[in-house]
Amino acid sequence: AQTVTQSQPEMSVQEAETVTLSCTYDTSESDYYLFWYKQPPSRQMILVIRQEAYKQQNATENRFSVNFQKADKYFSLKISDSQLGDAAMYFCAYRSAFGKTSYDKVIFGPGTSLSVIP
Amino acid sequence: SAVISQKPSRDICQRGTSLTIQCQVDSQVTMMFWYRQQPGQSLTLIATANQGSEATYESGFVIDKFPISRPNLTFSTLTVSNMSPEDSSIYLCSVDRPPYFGPGTRLTVT
């Protein structure tokens, strides 16, 4: 069974600085998706970025980028130029490749609480 | 991206009662998912709901406690039955490809 681990329960970053949140996962599959979700106090789960395992290029979305190391089963999120609005709970998540209908379940890590210091 | 709405956004209920949570999607989707997020915890999948078939429940969740309806391709309901304080959680509806989530329902059981 797949597992997702986030070893940093809490992180903090100074406003305008850069922070990296770490995630490791375990799977025997070769084709899958990885996601980072943000959950602010409003509790809405917001998709920040996703990475397809078959793509070697790391995904980027504006100030958010990932470092995907497939061989090491490592998937980190880098937030550049941190803003006060980035303060939230961040969840790393794993999903088997689309089309494998028996594996539609998304597995979430325990989360990292990010604080942004003004 | 899909737009998902949930009703109610929050509720306070007495133990022993039931609450039905509604989830509406702005486009037709094959599968809808219900998650539970207990206080300070991550998300746990309760069940997967396909239109026209029985929901598939994850280990630890049973239909008698969490009955689900899926009458069409844009709507689903989750009922939390015979509630106890341990059911106090956020309940989230989700659709796939990629997973998008509704705003959640915060349930408090007293």
C-alpha cells in the first residue's frame, strides 16, 4: 500500500523569504501523480501544484515549484517570496495514474503547518 | 476546474441525531468522493460514490453510519447517522482529475 510522509509538522518563514516543505512517499507503482494542497483556516482545500511521475521536468506555478526525485521517492514544495497569505496547512498527496479505476483513492500525508512571519 | 458547493457549511447537532450534507458540482462527473478530516488531522476517505451504483466504503466506515446517495452525475449526499461527539469533523466532498474539493462542512456534535 502507498504511504505519504511529511516529517515537518510545523515550519515558519519570514515574509519575502523562501521555504521548502518536504514529502516522501512509498509506492511500487511507476505511474502516478503527486500533489500539494493548501488548507487555510477557511478549511478550503486548494490545489497548489501537481506533478506527473512520468515527467522528469519539475512542475512550477508562479511562486510555487517542486523538486521531484522519483528514484528517492521525494517530493518537496518550494515557496518563493513568501506572503502572509501563504500561511496555511500544506498537504502532500499521492494518486495512482488516471485510468486505474481500482486505485482512485488519494492518499494524504499528515500535513505541515506553515507560519509566515511579517 | 470544477466548482463544488456544499450545504450546510457548518452545523451543531445533538448526539443521537442525523445530518445530511449535500454536494453539488457544476459539471457532470463519474465519481464523487467523501472525506473526513478530524480536528488537527489529515483527510481520510470515507467512500466513493458512482452514479447508479452502491457507494464503495473504505475500511472503518459502514453504510449504516454514513449512507450516501448519488442520484445523478452532479449531486451527492452524505448522511452522518446517530451522531456522537467523535463524529465532530470537517466533511469534504471531492471530484477527481485532479482532485478538487468542496468548501467542507464543519460538524460539531454536542
